[in-house]
Amino acid sequence: MAFDEGFYLENYSDVKAAVEAKVFSSGLEHFQLFGAAEDRNLTSPFFDENLYLQRYGDVAEAVSNGVFASGLTHFIEFGSAEGRSGSAFNEKAYLWFYPDVGQAVSSGMFSSGLDHYTKFGQFEPNRYALFNGSSGNDIIAGFGTSSAIAGVGLDVAVTGGIINFKVQSLGVGEIDTLIGGAGADTFLLSVPANSENVIPQPLYVGNGSADYAVIRKFDIGNDEIVLAGRESNYRLEVANGNTNIFTSSGDLIGVVEGVSSLNALEVNSVAGAVTLLSG
């Protein structure tokens, strides 16, 4: 949903007052006439203007050159039909995971995989969603019964009938905020080895304490954090009620807010990953 009338009016009280006074017939009319030019980008909880422009450089350039008033305008007119994502929800991954949803979208039952996930998938225990960011500083929030959350750009590639995630950015120079939902969340501070990534890809390594992911709403006993390599590659330090995750060389890669204890749960020698959980 690129434009949510209630969300727009809730965030812009002056527009709401103008609609109630019948100056505009709706919030959408205001946005189309004035809001886009005024950079009123709080149009939907499922569309992130900054993320969209960071993700698609050609759109950002077109907006900068005045071809489009905003990323949202491009998304409504072209981007949605082109299969571009206006949110952190990874559409390609969801449709590949669930061919039944893809068929329902193709038949017109749903406008997109996100449309299905919002209405049904997030409440179904067998549905899994990926939320990911870009090469910039992102705030990524997951929701649903089971989700994976990453602050970096991830592309989906299918090789031999197996889905793999190809890293588009490694988090270097980024400070991302990853926010868990009510379900079981997997926070990705690495991308495990697969046919697209021959070796595990650690994230946020390179600029010391200047790039890392902040993990919020980590649910004790329910959520997990995935790192590349072995347990010996990392050290954990508790400070101010948070757990800081460092590489063994002292590079900060993660800050888990409100959690004072993390333990290694499992080391996967095939994928080259170690999983952490609170305990």
C-alpha cells in the first residue's frame, strides 16, 4: 500500500484539519497537489521514501532532476509495476518462498506479496519474511510470526532451485537500526555462505566503532543473531545494560539494547555461521 489515507492524516494534523474543513476531498488529493512537493513523505507504514531513493539510484537522480516530485510519485506511476520495492519487505524472496502467493498475485487476488503478507501471511505460523535495507543508514522493522532482519542490501538469486541471498552492501560506513517484532526474529550481522557468497560475509567490519547495527526489541529466548565464522572470532562486552558485539580484533559490529547476556547457541560449519541468543 503506497498511500495510506489514515496514516497520512495521522501524521499531518494540518492536512487532516483541511480535509475536515473540505478544503481538500482527501489526504491523497492534498499529497498529489502539494504534499509531494513539500516532502511530506509519511504516506504509509509500508513505504519508506529514504530507503526507496537509496535503493534505486536512478529514481533518486530523476527526483533530483525534477522528473518526479518524490520517490513515492515514481513508485505509484512506475515503480510498483516494475517490481520495485517501496519498503524493507523483500518481495522477491517472499514470492519465491511461497509459490501459492505468487499465483494469487498473478491472478489478481493480491496486488503484491506484501499485500498478502500484511493481510494474512504475518499471522500464519508457516510464513517467513525477509526485511532488509540498503547501503545507507536504515531503520528496519520486522513484523509477523517469523522474520529475518538485515540492515544491508540483499538481492535474491535462485540457483539450481535453491534461493540464495547476494550481498549488495556489507554495512561498511553504515549505522543501521534493526527492530524486532512480536514473533521470532533472526537478526543478520552476516550472510552465511551459499552459491552466491562462496565464503560467509561478515557485516559492519571495517570502520571500527563507526559502523554497526543497533538491535532493538530482542526477545529473550525467542530471537537470534547470526554471525559469520566461529565463536572465537567474536567477543561480547556488557555496557550500560546493553551487549556490544566486537570482532576479536576489536571492531564493533552490533549493539543489542536491553540485553546483558548473550551465549553461543550453535556453530554451523557448513554455512560458516555462529548463532547467538540470550541466556
